[in-house]
Amino acid sequence: MVQHAPHLLTSAVVNGRNVSFFSPPHPQPDFPWVDVEDLAAAFLDAEAAKRMVQHAHAFDRDKRPVATARNGDKIVTIIPHALAQGLCGAIDQWQGFVGKEEDDTGPAYDAYCRAAGVVAADHWPLDFDQMIHAFRNPGGPFLEGI
């Protein structure tokens, strides 16, 4: 798998906390990746956020759908947009969200997705063909076959 060094695109406020977004660690069209600890800390206490990073490292050990990136003087764990959506959906369930309709999304999911959309539009624009590719191949080679 060809990897690229991801770089910090920007930080966005999610639920009152700064969350860092990065370029994907591969050359295929994809949506921005996100610092899993930043994202978890936007909705969970610090210890739970650290545990979320540990869980992310345990996702499918054969494929390892996470990467690391430099953020200032720290090395952080980043996850693709699709996994970030799943994480936020899980946080919503853990925090008791129950939708009225089958496709209702919770507050963590909504807050993350709104911020991610702005980040992508402002800092990681994709043309139409690239966007379709990213929708069909989320996470690129990191999530293929998962």
C-alpha cells in the first residue's frame, strides 16, 4: 500500500472542542481524516477519549485502518471519515440517544459531520469525480475489505 505522510489541514470546533483534521495518508481520493482522541474528547471525558484511541488501534488488526500523523510536537492517531462517523454514532448510543425514525442521527454524529463538511469544503476540495470515488471507497486502501 502506498502511503503519504498526512499533514494537518486545520482544526474545527466540534461540541466546543478543537478537533484536528488531516489529509488522507494515501493518494486515492478520500475525505479528510480526523484525530480520534480530539474527536472522542469533544464528547467524552479524557480517560474515555484515551481508551478510544486504544480501541482504534485494535480495529481489524490485520488491516489496521488507522494511521499516525504529526500535529505540532505530538504524534496522533488519525482515522478516516467513515470510522469517525461510526465512532460518533457509538458515542450517541452510549449517551442514550434513541432516534424517532430509523435513519435519525444523534448529536455527536451531527456535530462531527457538520464540522467535517465545512473542513472538506474549505480545506480539502474534491471535484465531482473525486467525491464520488471517496464515497465509494471511504478510507481508501486502509478500509478496503473491511
